[in-house]
Amino acid sequence: MSEEDKIKLHEQQARQGSADALNSLGWCYEHGKGVGVDLTRAASLYQQAADKGDEYGLYNLGTCYEVGKGVGVDLKRAASLYQQAADKG
């Protein structure tokens, strides 16, 4: 499956509410896999996954807040997100 096909699949699944797809699509935007790097979009997608309780979305959003990827640095928010992710296992 090509990178473009993977992105299309993730986008379709994300529209259907898949937290895993939102997180995966965020990773693609963070790392420029199949799409251009867009850290703001990545953080937004991680936020949507986190809002659905996805532990990977919580962790990845925490990383964004820790280092300022697509959002301002906020260490308290990062720590809270990391804790929420850890609590989920």
C-alpha cells in the first residue's frame, strides 16, 4: 500500500471516529509520511485522539506540549497528559 493510500485510509477511518486513525494520521503529519510536515495539524489530530481517550494520542500530545511541536510549550499540561496515558496502561 502506498503512503498516499495509507493517508486516505487513515482519513476515512478518522472521519468515522477512529481514535487510532486520528493518532496515526497525526503521526504522519508530525513526521511527513505521505503528507507534508504540519506540526499544528499533528497536534490537533493527537488532541482529537486524546479526547476519545486514546492512550497513544494522550502520549503524543504530551510530547507536543513538552517540546512545543505545533503548540506552545506547557510542561504541566505535558505531565498531565503523560499521566493520563500511563493510567490507561
